[in-house]
Amino acid sequence: MTAAIEQAVAAQERAITAAAPLFVRACPGAGKTHVIVSRHLRGPSASLRHGRALLSFTRAAAAQMRRRCHREGRPEAAAFPHYIGTLDAFIWDVLVVPHLSAGTPLRLLDSWDRVQAEVKLDRTVPLSGFTFQRDPGADQDSIRQDLLSREHSRLISGSNYPWDTWVKVALDVRKAQYQAGYVTGHESRLLALKYLGAGESVAGPLRSRFAEIVVDEAQDCSVTDLEILERLRRIGIPLVVVADPDQMIYGWRDADLVRLHALKAQLGQTLELNGNWRSSRTVCLLAATLRSSNRPPDSSVRPPRIEAPVLLLPTAFPRGGTARHVPTGRSVVDVFLDHAGTYEVEPADCLITAYSRTHLPTKNRRPDGNAATMLAHAWRVVHSAAADPALVDDACRIGARLLLRYWYPDAPAQGSLEARCTAAGVEFGDIVRRAYGFLSALTQPHAAWSKDVNATLKSRARPPGAIPRSVVGQLRGTPENMRAAVATPVSFRSDNIHQVKGDEHPGVLLLVPDDDANLRWISGDPAADELLRNWYVAVTRAQRLIAVGIQQDHVDALARHLHSRQVPFLVV
């Protein structure tokens, strides 16, 4: 066993056995899941309370923790009174549902799009386009105008109604959805805060059930999440908070470094996990150049057999076009994949990422656009051999909405797909299966595709009770961006940084098109610059090979900076 492994294991053991309350600062690849589950399996120290909650931000992470319990022969550790799940699910299942009044059926939605909730004035904007934010000081919600998408901002700017009117109507629409029995994660948090303030009738049962609550990836907590954790701490439930503040990249979702550090101070004890079991020494060195406080690089616990340098690729980023490698004129992605092969990294093991999707290769992601564009996306997913199950499910839902509207024109056009199926008297599973067959039967999207789609609609076998009426429900419009609609799926992973957080790949290409990239990378403050923290997250996804595509006139300055920080690099 090497000294690096011994030190990393010893640090993990300290985090496993330390008493709560506790803050654990964990670097990327620190083996947090091992620490959290090992701590859980050794049992809470309190004798009268035996439950522990293990909370993360993704279903995949929660499922991994449950599998580990079963793999260790401890299935009871994943059952009541314990709770292993996402923070969203915990808030809903434990802090909200048990305290709802009788006769108050509420359904938790992952998005207002599920019920097609809309804010209508002289323009129509989906309710999901508005980001609601709670002001703890004022104890009320506001809407952040700066987080509107470009499309929705343009719509509202062209409206005859002022912003304050849009806010009022959006709040009214949300209230109406609540009265209809629907909430999203934000509203469930508001309910949780309400119930946690109700006194001993809520606090007592929580203390009786849980000896400890462990929150992973706590840097992703919003201000409201942190307020919920603080309320739980105040009612006497010991907390273990695991976080890497350098990976806080959800400022737009109301994550707040200052409040996270305040919670850290309240917990008192802090332990460090800085042994990286994922990345090479070179990756750790590069990541340290994007970190605050000039902390030393994390220790690479198991460096690879081939220690590849950082690859700097001089890149041109044409507006709306493919990112090009300046010396060769080829796609920078193709050049990266060629070099990855020389370090024994296959294309399927590579990740291409950037802060924005603008310069990323086209992938099977759901686009914004009209109904024809959405259906063309669904067609592409169903006809792709590379689409994952979640994309196929989403594609079938798009197709099912069209079928329902055409076959059952008198059924409600709004609401969740499940609720609309119930109103039409059809089985949800049946309509989804029919949607898959319908999408499979469609021709490739083209300029006059709506005509072909409507002809297929008319010719498909109808379910019982379906009575189409004239052109109601038929597709209108032309798919936008036809080239993307028929693109062949690429073999590597490609998505923006927010979507790949939690991933790890043998090879990673980070595209950095920003005009001030070299200045920010060399002299910026990651504590104040969220873009630098995004780049840090991207770099730390890499196991063995990291490459940076950056504007040609920035390469020399960045190369000098890396040299001064003793980071091995190669300009290619």
C-alpha cells in the first residue's frame, strides 16, 4: 500500500467514525459514497434512535447507496426507519406528506410542464419559464427576471404589460395549480418550512426516528434547502454535511456559498477528504489552478500507468458553427479523439463538455421550439440506437400528447399526460405504446413533414372510443433546424457542465470559447466567479486525460500559467 493510499484511507476512516454534527469537505473522487454508506452500516451511536437518512441530489446516487447496503448483506439498512433517497424526495415524503391535512391531495411534479401550466397575457409563457425564489428575510416568494430564458425574456419585453403584472399573474397561476392539487419541488420546500415551524408535534417524531441526517453534495443546496437543514439542526437532529464548495455551480438555482459556510461554522467540526481516487496527478494539478484559496492540489491516490499531459487545443469558435482546431481546420472534437487514442482512451470513453451547449456536437437532447420541432426530436430519439431509456420515455410522451389531442378532441388539452389519459378513458401504458409505434412509422422530418405526420395520424389504428374531429389535434408548422433533426448520434458523451456533474470519464475535452478566458483562468477568483467553478467541475470529471479547447490567442498565456504552476501540458 502506497503512502497516498494509506493517507486517503485514514482520512476516510476519520470521517466514518467522527461524531455528528460534522462538516466533511470532500474533493472530487474522494470516495464519498464509500464513506457515507460505511458510516451508515456501522450504525448510529445513539441508543434510543436507530434511523439515519442518507440524502443526495440524484436518484442514481441514492440508488448506489441502497445497492451498497444490499451488497453488504444489510438490506434492513435501506428500510424503515432509515431513509435513503434524494433531498427532494425526503422533503416530500418525510417533511410534507405526513403533515398534509386530510382531504388535501397534492401531487409532486418535476416541472410545471407536466401539466402544461401557462401564464397568459398578450403573450403566453410557460409557468416553468419563471424561477421562483424565497426571500428568507421577507418570508415570501419573488421571481428572478435575470433567469428568464432568452426566448421568454424577448416575449415579455415585447409585451404591453409591465414585469410586475407578469409576476402577479405567474403567482396567481401557481396558486391555481396548487388549488388543483399540484406542486413542484420549490413549493414542497415552502410547505416543509411551514411544518417544521409547527413545533413539537412535528419535531418530536423526527427526533424519535432519526439519529442522524447525512446530506451529500451539499454545495448544491439552495438557500431554502440550507434553511430546512438549519431548522432540522435546531430541533435537535445531528447533521453530517458533505460538500465541496469549489463545485458550487448552481447559483441560478439559488445556491449560496456564504450560507453554506455559515452552516459549516454552526456544525463546528470539519474534516477534509483530499485523496482523489479518480483522477491522475496531472488532472489534480490542473484542477488546483481553478480553485480558490490557493490550496495545494489533491493527492492522486491511484495514478494511471500512462500519465498524459494536459492537451491545449487552439480552437476557433464560429458563431453557430462547429468548433474548429486552428492548426488543421478539422473539428476540434475529431482532433481530440485522435489524440485520446494515443493515450489508449476510446471515443466511447470520452466526454465533450462546455458551459453552454452552443459549440457542443449535436446530441439527442430535447430542443426548444414549436410542436413540429418537438415531434421531430421525438422521431430522432426513437430512430436512434444510442438514445437512453429516459430520452425514449420523454419522446413517447411527446408523441402521446399529439395522439390524445387528435383521437380525443373533447378531452382536456391541459394537465399531466396521466390525468389527460384518465379523462379520455384510456390506459396510460397503452397510449405510450401506441405513441412509440406511431413515431416508428413516421418518415424522416422534412420541410413539408406535417402533411406526412397528419396522413399517418389518419391511417393508424385507433383505440376504443377515439373519435377524431376534422383537423383538431393535427400537427401544424415546420420542424426547425432540419439538419439537427436527422443527425446521426455520436458515440461519445456530450452535454453542458451542469448535466455532467457527477460523471467521470477516462478522457474529457472542455471547450472554453470565452473572450476573457485566459484572464479569468489566470487571475480570476473562483469564490466569486461561478464560471471558473464550472470549469473546475468539468476538469475533475477526467480520470486520465484532460484537454482544453481555447481561443488561439489565449493559448500562450495559459501555457505560461500552467508552466508556472508545474502542470505538464502539450499544445497540439
